[in-house]
Amino acid sequence: MASKLPLTETVGMALNTLRANRLRSLLTMLGIVIGNASVITLVGVGRGAQNLAEDQLSNLGANVLFVVPGNNDTRRRGVAFPKTLVLEDADAIATQVPSVKRVAPQIASSAVVQAGSRSASSSINGITPAFLPVRSFDVARGRFISEQDLRAARTVAVIGPDLRDKLFPTGQSIGQTIRIKDQSFSVIGVMAPKGAVFGNNQDENVYIPLSTMVSRLTGRDATYGVSLSFISVEANNEASTGPAKFQITNLLRQRHRILRDDDFAVRSQKDALTIVGTITGGLTLMLAAIGGVSLLVGGIGIMNIMLVSVSERTEEIGLRKALGARSSDVLNQFLIESLVLASLGGVIGTAVGLGTVGAVAAITPLPATIGASVVLVTVTLSGSIGLFFGVVPARRAAKLDPIVALRSL
């Protein structure tokens, strides 16, 4: 009985065969390259989207709660800022909820802001001085809205840095006049950069006293009084956010005489992070599945080419068997060829994917990233796919009858 061929010799023969058919080998690997690059890129982009959302939410503050008007049903139906929160609700939260440190009621609307011949669309926010510490904002130049501004309903405004650049690109902004809905406001400060949250660029906002917002821009509702867009609430500490949420909910239910469905919602950063994590996690999984389909197609391509190779190398296989090669030697050679094609394609695809992820992170605001575990899994998976889809061609080659194979010589 012929002795078993050493594994090193089998590997050498497999590599020689692949080198002899370089173009075919490269085209066979292409499916795995594309599949691996797709998985790495799509997972990296998905994680980047999750990181971006989490970074933006972290700017809100770990112990900040948001009381928003309307319930989940009204928001699903697209009702923007239903009139269910009033200024008295904010006062009650500030005075009757022991877990709360500060409360910042807010009215928001959109308008065009003008400064001389320049104009820009902006979000106009009527706020109180508590807004600054509650939301962890900073003023870069000038000052923020004061209690005196609030009590006197002064026509003063603090603008975001991006809006400043649009309206006053070359000159001094402090002390200049801007117009909002035909009302003149004196610029008293410029905010420090804060960035965007869910697509809303906070650096383009305008902040004016809440009392001025009511008296000059929005007015009072005949039925509801001063309707608020939302209320920002700072709990005593991060551990107090749970009790504060519970206490605020009970208080507003009593104030609004709610027996069944709430007409408000209390949201925390943790709630938002959970929602974002669920959405982006599902998105990343879906993107990875799409890339996995590409890998599957690449594996089928390897199997198809290897089956063709078996047909083309019938004489070679018959001659080797006639000279004493075992069926296991032939099986191993074809499996090694499939494994090398898939593994090499996986390594090249991973490199392409990592380069794409790096380019996305460098060129776009998306902090795309990929973990070492994902890289290891994708490379291992591509090699496994090569072995799996190489079994059928390898078994077919190993089962060839040498007498039948040699008839074609």
C-alpha cells in the first residue's frame, strides 16, 4: 500500500497549482474579497453611527431628564409640540419634586434671523438662566441670559457660533442687532460650540428670555396660557434620575387630572441610549447580514470554479492515483486549494474593508470603527467558507476512478 503523502508536499502542490492559474485564482478570490470588505465596512459604519448617536446623547448630561408634551400615540401621528405642558408645570416640578436640582422650561420655534443684508434659518429658543447649567452649555463670548433679562422681558439674544459666522463673518457680533419676525434683538453673547443632536445643529440656535419669547414672538394661548415645547430637568445626581422620573410623572398626572393615557412623556439619557442602541444594533446586524450574503456568494463561486478545475484536471488526478496517490491525498490538495483561496481573499478583503472604514472616519463626521474581534471572526469565517464549499469538489476529485480518468489521455 502506498504511503500517505506528507502534508507539506500536499500544500506545495496546491500552491503550485494556484500559481500556475494566477488569473483564475484571483477571479475566484474576488467574491470572498468583496464579501469580507463588505462585512468589515458595513459593520464599521454601523458602529460609527451608534458611536455618533451616543456621543451626541452624552452631551445632554447623565442626570438630565426631558419632559415632552404629548404621548407616544400623538408623536407617531406627527403632532408637533401638542399643548399639554405649561409654565406652571415647570414651576411645580421645581418646587414639589425633591429629587430635582434645577428646571429649565423652553419654548422652541423656527424663524429666519436677519442681520443687515445677511439672513439664516435658525431655531429660536425661549429659555431661562437655568438652561445653561442644566444642559451643560457654555458661553464663549459675552454673557448669557440673566434673571434681570427674564423679569424685564428684554430683547436680548445669545447666538450659536455657526450662526455668528453666517451673520457676522468678518465683524464683531456682541452688541450688534439681529431681527427675528420683525423684532429687533441685541446680541449679548455667543455660545461655545456644542455640535448636533439627532440632526439638529445646536450651534445655529438663538437663545432669548422666555418672557420675551412669549411677549414678542409666540404670545399666550387663550386656553393653555404659556405652552412649553419641553422642560429640561436636572436631577440631584445620576442616581436620582429614576426617582425624579417617577415623581415628575406622578406630579403631572395629578396636575393634568390624568386617569388613563398620559399627555406627556419623561425621557432620560439612558432611555434615549437604549432606543438608539436597539436601532443601531439592529441596523449593524442587518448590514452584517448583507455582507454575509456576499461571503456566501463568494463561497459558491469557489465551489463552482473548483468543480470546473476537477473536470479540467481529470487526467492529472488519474495519473497521480495510478502512480500510488491516495484518495485522501487528492482530497487534501483540493481542500487546501479552496482554503488558501478563501483565506487569502479574506485577508485582502479585510484590508480593503479596514481601509474603507478609515477613509469614512477621516472624510465624514461618522466615527466609523471596527473591533479586532470582528476582524478575526470575518477572516476565520472566510476560511471556513472555503473549507465548506471546497468539500464537494474535493470529494468528487478523490472519488475519480484512475482507469476511467486515464482513458481521456
